[in-house]
Amino acid sequence: MRIASGLLAVATLAAATACSNSTPAAHAHASAATVASKHPSDSLKPLLQQDLPNVKGKTFTTAIVDFPPNARAVPHRHGQAFAYAYVLEGSVRSKLEGQPTTTYHQGENWVEPPGAHHVQAENTSTTKPAKLLVVFIANPGDALKTDDPKS
């Protein structure tokens, strides 16, 4: 829990810094997921990315993930990144492969280990948006999100 609180503090500071004086992330690769259904999709917007000075070969990236009402993300992975998510607004239902489905509300958070398969991520509301602050610790140049291939 102490790690999650520390990451939240760093992510909040990074997000505030990104909004005030940074340039867009140069190597943050993100795709807006396209869902072939009646549900809208989520969108991932990188805020800040920089090399970690005391962890050789790793980058620190913050991003906002917006879920419009009734939105669902395509099943996806975050490569070999460690991901930390904090619910800024609304509620999100999330499931990692092999784990139970959990609903997270504003102010709650979770982590995803490197290589995790995110099989469900959706806004629980059909009328209100949901928003996440996500922090990635990743290898430089790696994609932040890779959607599963369509079956």
C-alpha cells in the first residue's frame, strides 16, 4: 500500500508538472481502441514521459484514460510495463486474466504487473464519464497499450 501511495504522489506531481510546463511525450505510443459494437471506447492520452535517472533503462510515464459513458476498452496488454491506475472520476470495472472482476470507484487504485492481460475495462455508468490517472514504468520506446488482435 505504501508503494501505491508513493506512486500516487509522484503521479499527481508529474501530472501537475505536465499540465504546466512540459512538452508532449515523445515516445509514448498509444492507440485509441476501436470497439466493433454499440459501446464507445476508451482513450489514452500521455501527459509526461521521462527517463528515470536512478533506474537505468526505464521510463516513467503518466497518462489520462478517459471512458465516455458506457465505454469499454478492447482487451489489451501494457507490454512489460508496470502499471498503476488511480480513479479520478466515476467507476471502472476491471479484470486481469486469472483474477476476479473488481469495480473501482473514485479515489481507489490498483496495479498491473508486467505482462498482465487486461481482459475487461469498462465504465460502469451509461450516463457519466469515468477517468483514470495511469502511471507506467516501462522500457524506453515500448508501446503503452497494445490491443488484442481481432478474432
